[in-house]
Amino acid sequence: MSEHNNQDAQHQGEKPVKRREMSRRQFLSYTLGGATAFMGAGMLVPMVRFAVDPVLQPKSKADWVKVVETGQITNEPKSFKFKVHQVDGWFENDAELEAWISKDKDGNLFALNPTCKHLGCTVNWNANPEYKDQYFCPCHGAHYTVDGKNLAVAPAPLDQYDLKVENGFVYVGQLGPNKRVK
Ligand code: FES
């Protein structure tokens, strides 16, 4: 018997192959489902972006804020209040901040933030007779030198504002770690 006849015999023993065809119902449900998902994603993406976009934006550096005339600054630290416009995500407000500004023996001006580095209470200059010429925190007794160096309780020096003098006025900017002391 030839090879061709053998193959015919094998094919005759097999079941006929069924072709799987998509019904009209399946076709419609796949098409409509796909189109709905596509349109849904098209609406959802802008909504999600709208909601989270401000959170993802890098926070801009604080602008300089004019605080006081330089003539008012002495070697004795003085407290000055100033307002900054803050934007955090969708939340905007004008926060009132405080800086203790003084002049060192070389005439350099510097501004410290009065937030205690222990647990965040507010320090005051010369507020405790036991710690003369120091910043003192009433909450747990932390005290700091005139440069903001932590002497007890607090684990770090008081933070320092960037400061510049322009046209006879003191401006403060970004708040950061104390650069005068370690
Ligand atoms: S918060 Fe200032 S000493 Fe504790």
C-alpha cells in the first residue's frame, strides 16, 4: 500500500474538527464591553489626574518675606511675626510665622525659628531667670544659646531662616537646619 493510502486511512478514523465560531451575542458583548471600558478609562484618567496633580507638584521654595527695618535689630534677639502664603495640595492659607532676629558681634543678622526641637512647644528669649540670655522652652525645660544651640533636653539646635537685607529691610526665606551651630 502506498504512503498516500495510509494517510487517507488515518484521516478516516479521526473525528471531524469543529471550528469554534463566535456567536452574534458574544461578538456584541465583547465589542460593547471593550468600548465601554475604553470610554470609562478616558473619563477616569483626567479625574484621577485632577485629584492628585497638586499633591504631585514639587513644593516651591518659600518666597522672601519683608519682616522689619534693619535699624530695629540689636544684639538682643527680638520676636517678629510675618505672614506667608502656603499652598499644600488644594489647601491654601496665609500662615502667621515668627522669627527671633538678632545681630552677632560681627554685625551679621540671623533669624531663628522658636519651635522647640524637643516636642514642638514655643521657646522664648530670657523667659527663665535660671537661664539668662538663653532661649527657654516652658514645656520640659529645654534651653538654647543665642545662636540656637541646644544645651539640654532638645536633641537639635533651633532651625534657622534664610535671611537677606535689601534696601534697609530684613527679609526671611526658607526655613532649614541651623547653620551657625552644629
Ligand atoms: S517641647 Fe520644648 S522642652 Fe519639650
